[in-house]
Amino acid sequence: MFGRFMPAEGKFFDMFNEHAELGVKCAREMVALMTNFDDLELRVHAIENLEKQADKVTHNCIELLHKTFITPLDRDDIHQLITRMDDILDLLEDAAQTISLYDIKAITPEAKRLAELCLACADKVKAAVALLPNMDNSRQILTICQEIDRLESDADHVMRAAMSKLFRDEPDVRNLIKLKAIYEILETVTDRCEDVANIIEGIIVENA
């Protein structure tokens, strides 16, 4: 029984949870941005602030990793997990800044759907990370990881349909280029969430 619980040295799990919560907030802001362009700059600023907070958590986690002799997980797993989680917020910030810089006047239903899938993935990442300290949760964690994989597949389908529609129906080449960039960034967010799920699955295999 003792071996089923992870040691908590270094407060790494607290940092994972804090970072995952920031990821959910950031994705939620992205959905709000896609829903209503009236507050575009306000939403972009909020996303940038959340990304900066996540950067700080990532920096503190890696710094603590170098200082901690006994870690609750493999050192490489800790580093990979926090950096891949950070990639999620980096890409959400990229998407928000791209929308602002490209002066996009209206968003498509497909882009909004991709943002919603990003939020769904971020929610699942948060749920999986919250269960990590106790390996008795391994089956539940793996189920959540499978759900992230499914959401990423859904995003692939939305992306392909969106691209097909864009190249078929969009007469303005500049607008086509702008929307294509947004689609690609948002779909990549779900890829990074899947990367996080894969890392977590590896942790379960090693420790359960």
C-alpha cells in the first residue's frame, strides 16, 4: 500500500495542478475571444498574462527539479510534462496574437469549434494531472488520456473539413492565409495536449 502513493517532495504536483488550471483559463479565454470579437484586445491581453504566469510556474518547477535530490517521478518525466504543458499556453497565446495582428474581422464556426476542442483537452489535462499523486487512480487516468486522444482526433477531422471549405469557398487569398494559420495553431494545441497525455501514460506504466 505504501508504494502506491507518490512521495510529495518538491511540491511538483502542486505546480502541475497550478499550471493545468492556467491552461484551462487560457483556453476558456480563447473560446470567449472566438465567441465575441468586441473584447478582442482585452481577451488577448488576458491570454498573454496567463501565459506569463504559466512560464513562471514552468521556470520554478525546472529550477526546483535541479535542487531536489529525491523527486516523486522520474526527473525526465517531470521536465517533459511541465514543458509540454507550457507549450499548450504558448500556442494559445500565438493564436490570440495572430488573430489580433492579422486584423481578422470575423471568425468561422470551424475556428470556434477548434477553440472549444482546445478547452475540452485542457480540462482533461487538468483532470489527469490532479489524479497523478496516487497511482491507485491509474485506470481513471488512462481513461482520461484516451479521451484526450479522441478529442485530438476530433480536432483533426474539424481541421481537414475547415481547410477543405476554406480552399473551396474563400475568394480572398489574404483571408484564406490568415484563417489557415489560425486553424493550424489551434489544431496544434490539441496535438500538444495529446503529447501531455502520452507522457502521463508513460508515467503510469512506469509507476503503477
